[in-house]
Amino acid sequence: MASSILDRELEFSPLSGRVTRHGVTVQVHIYRFADTDDRWTLEVVDHEDGSTVWDGDFATDTDAYEAFEQCVQRDGIRTFTEDAPTHH
């Protein structure tokens, strides 16, 4: 019997965690399937559990975190908490 994606364990990068800028806090999740060499997924969750997941994946967890930082520098951290169009 094949296991579903929901049955698989995730590995979270140590770069994952809470990030606060200008009084706004988001949760950065960088993850992949455990015990694999899969590429990393980047997801940002706001204070209302709204989720932004990047369309692409990343070769390293550092690349994923840098993409988050670049987005914050370009668009501001509020881009994850507002109904503004995002470019990820």
C-alpha cells in the first residue's frame, strides 16, 4: 500500500522560526520530506494563520531563507499580513 503525502514526516530547517520586523511577527517554515535530499519549501504564516507558500523550491535551506529576506526587503514584512498582491 502506498502512503499518502499526509503520512510522511517533515524535516524543518533550523532557519525556521518566528521573525519580527517593525512590530509584525510571522512564522517562517522551511521544510522538506525527512530523510530525503528533496529541495526545500518556503512558507510564511501570519498571525491569523494565513499562509504564503513560494511557487518554487530551493536547493538549500539558506537559499529559501534568503528568498524570504529579499521579499521582506523589497515589499516589507506586512506583505504577508495584508491582502496586497505578492510576488513570490
